[in-house]
Amino acid sequence: MRIDQQMTTTQQVTLNGESLTLEELWLLAQAGAQCQLSPFAWEKVADSRHIIEQVLATGGRVYGVTTGFGKLSDVPIETGDIRKLQSNLLRSHAMGVGQPLPVEVVRAMLVLRANALAKGYSGIRPETLSLLLELVNRHVHPVIPEKGSLGASGDLAPLAHMALVLVGEGQADYQGVRMAGDRALAAAGLQPVTLEAKEGLALINGTQAMTAVGGLATYEALRLGLVADAAASLTMEALSGIIDVFDPELLATRPYPEQLQVGERMRQNLAGSRRVTHQGEVRVQDAYSLRCVPQVHGASWQAVRDVVKCLQVELNSATDNPLVLADGRVLSGGQFHGEPVAMAMDHLKVAAAEWASISERRVERLVNPQLSGLPAFLANHPGLESGLMIVQYVAAALVSENKVLAHPASVDSIPSSANQEDHVSMGTIGARQAREIVHNALRVVAIEWIAAAQAIWLQKAENDVSPITRRRLQWLRQMVPPVERDMSLGDKIEQVAHAFLESDGWQ
């Protein structure tokens, strides 16, 4: 799910290392907003660099500054080789494989790395950080393979590919053309930098790949939750569901905040509808996929909000090693370990997969004549036409794929660097899986919207639905007309799924 890469906005976001939000990350990554550092952040960056210069002047022994890396941390580096050490680090660690990460993820990585450096704990020079910001503002997007990070010692391979462009190496996309890093910089009116002590490590040691993918996935999951709640409302009207299950006093007997909020949202969505029923009017109880919307959707909402809390910390954290403390100490630690994000991504995977799972069950109720009482597969001429038979197949396939992807990545680990780095998070794998699940779930929910709208059309009930549903149907009909005869809907499903992220017209 990608918005047009050329889309830009005049908005500007100020980074200070302390207050970046998911909404701002989305603006910078997807909508092409510009970014700058606050004056106080520039002061902190300069102060931390001064400490590194003092360490070099006194001959101190500091990991990654005057020593090798990983298992080679006990190997001293001669003063004359310190620059070479940093450039060698980028070249040796840029070993990613697979397809390039989407441009919006690359932009998010650039922003997140700049924000982490803005905290003033990394010892980078202001001119190097300034060039990193210019890659964002001038749309120079490093080509970063999606695979190769273990999610501890930071996202080393992806961030190394990102950092290579700063020194005029690697590859980058600029104005729709892929070219060598030095050519991309020159085309954008920029000059490469020569890295000094600590700077290569400051650029590649961190969780910015997993957090970039995971941050965008989480923002998209917040949209997914809203359109899933709307989908359930549409199906309630299509199947004359029992509205009593959303009674606030009933739901308050189990007072999970998110469950209560879903119930309130469903009542608002269905207000004024002549399609919904009360207990005993048509049936005594609905199936779980209708009756338990607050409980199931609410649980997913609860999980996603927990993920948001985690990411709000991670967006504004220093995650490299070693870190330059304000009192002059340069200490090694494990702030690069991706375990918090890895576990959050596994939680996000389950939450998004469940929104899709229960949505697919509602799709089945819509297309199955034995459950709906409607024409088989919502076809205009069942038998001669198959109608929406296969959209349920597609939804089922996506849900099953999600079940495989939802296997937790964070429970896996494999040692690296000659067993010096003997426990890793696999958080970047989990983040990529989470975003794939969110995108699959958006497609499943788009199918439910299309099927519910078709059911309402077949019953000629457009004037009996709630005002909110009527507005949503009008929005949907701009993309998907009623299915009067058999037609391929694959492109329409994709269009609606994208529109959930790109437009607010469905709200």
C-alpha cells in the first residue's frame, strides 16, 4: 500500500529527538513533508561531538571509535586508520538482499535516524546530520534491500545501505531514476561527506528499519480498525443485525475501554437505520461475527494502542552504541536491541489478523444463501452468474496467509559475530510481516464493504440505511458500482483498500 511517491506537502516537521509522533512520521514518509532540527537539538549534537573529539585527543579506548566492531571490539585501531574504519564499516555491513524497501519506508528510516541523532547522544558531526536531513527534504532516497537485519546490534545492513549514500556510494532513487549515490547527491545539489571517528557507527547502529516499517504499519492499522468497525456496521444493516448487542449498559458489565468505544462507534454508525432489528423481532441472537464485534474488534484496538505506546518511546530514543552521555562518559550498552519493537510487532500482527479473520466470517454470511436469505453469492442472476463467490475465496486466502505470517518472530534468535552477539530480536522481520498482514487485512475489509453494499443494493434498501452508511455507500460507489453482471473485482478491491489509507471520504 503506497501513496504516490511524488506526492508532497508544504508542511514542515521540527525534530528534536523528544516528541516525534506517528502522525508526523506518516506526513514525512508518505506525504513528503519537510523536516528541520530545533536549535536546542543542534546544540546537543555539537556538545556530543565535542566529547568525542576530547576522547580522541586524550587517546581513550572506546568501542567503535578506537576499536573494531562486534567480536573485533578488542582490536585497537591506529589513529591514522580511524576514518578508514568508518568507511569500511559501511561497506562491510551493506550486505542486504531482496527487493528494495518502499520509498515511504526509506523516508521514515531517514527521519527516524535523524531524530535519534538529534538527541545528542551519538557523537555525530552537525554537517553529517545536516546532509541526512537534506536527503529527506530533497527526496534523495537510498536503495535499501528489505532483508538482512537480525534486529539487534541495530538494523545494521539496512542502515548501512542508507548511510552509503551520504559518502557518495551505494545507490539512490532521485526524481524517479535510480543512480549511483554520488550522482544522486550531485543531481540534488549536495556534496558527500567524509566520515570521521564514530560517525559510521552512529549512522548504522539502531532500530530505525524495524521502527520505520512498524511505525507505518501501526499508523495504517489505526485506519484499518476504523474501516473494520465501519465494515461491521455495513454488514449489520445488510443482514438486519440485532442492535441490542451494542447497548452501553450491557457492554459496561465488562468495561474494557476499547470494547466500550467500539460499541459507541457502532451505535453512531447505525443511528437512524431502519435496517437493524431488536432482539426477538427477526431472531433472538446473531452469529458471533456480528454479536461479538465489540469484544473482538475491541481486543484488537487494545493491542494496537499498546503498540502505539511502545513506538512512541522508540521513535524518540537513542539506540546506537556506544552512547555519549552529557557528563562526558562514552558507555557501551545494549540500547540497539530491538526486543521491545519485536514483541510489539508480533502483537500488532495478531491484532490486524483478527480484524481480517472476523471480517471474512461476515463476508461468508453475506454470500452464503443458507445464512443470509439473499440470492446465492449476491449474484443478480444466480446460477448463470457466480456473483461474489470468489471474493470470499480471496478473503479466505488472505486470512490464511495472515495466520502463517502471524507466527511470532520475536521468539526466534540465532547467534552472530562469533557468538559475541548471541541473542537477537528478529524485529525487522516481524515488522515487515506486520505490515503485510495489515495490508492483507485492508483488502479483506474492502471485500466486506463491497459485499455488504451489494447485499443492500439487491434488497433495494439504500434509503433505509443510516445516514452515515448512506454517505459511505456513496463514497464506495465512486469506485465500485453495483455488480449487475459477472465482472472481475480484483482491481476494485485493491482500489478500495488503497483508498482507506489515502482518503478520509469513508469516515
